[in-house]
Amino acid sequence: DCLFCKIVRGEIPCRKVYEYDEVLAFHDIHPVAPVHFMLIPKLHLDSLMQAEDSHAALLGRMLILAPRLAREQGLENGFRTVINTGKDGAQEVFHFHIHVIGGGQIPPMVRRG
């Protein structure tokens, strides 16, 4: 019943940014910035908490892919990557994903006081 697995299988449409053997990237349906897409592995992995050594190459490929896709989406001056992990980490869909967010002025994640 995983939402992202249904997207991977084509049961739910998405606005694709990129697709390859192991990875899919698509625009977030509730963007928080002018550019907001997600990178997901096609392999179901609940969250970063479940990642193991066997996932290292896949996760590395995803992180290396993020800046390339960000530039292709017009983010020449930088972007934010966010990985929410688990219930206490505000993860809403329990399929590992990396948010890539940018464009305009994005407020700081943590305010220093």
C-alpha cells in the first residue's frame, strides 16, 4: 500500500523529473518552493533508519544525482536537500526519499538565537 511504490509501478501518475533503473525523481504535489522534487529509490526502503551497507551505492548515486537534477530545474545558486526520517523526524510517506528544494528565498531550517 506504499504511495511511492504505486508511483514507481505507474499506478499513480506523477510529474517525472528523471527516471532510471533504480531511481525515480518527481515533482512534489505540495511544493514549498518554486522548485520542489523528490528522489526515491525504486526499491522500497521505509526510511534512512533501515539503510544498510548494501544500500550504500544506491544512496550515493541518489546524492550525486541531486545537484545535476537541481541544475536542470534551474537551481544554479544552490538548493536544500531534506531527508525526514521516521515519525519523530516528520516523515509522512514511509518510503525513503530525498526532497530537493530551491528557488527564491528559502528561510533557514534552524534559527540561531
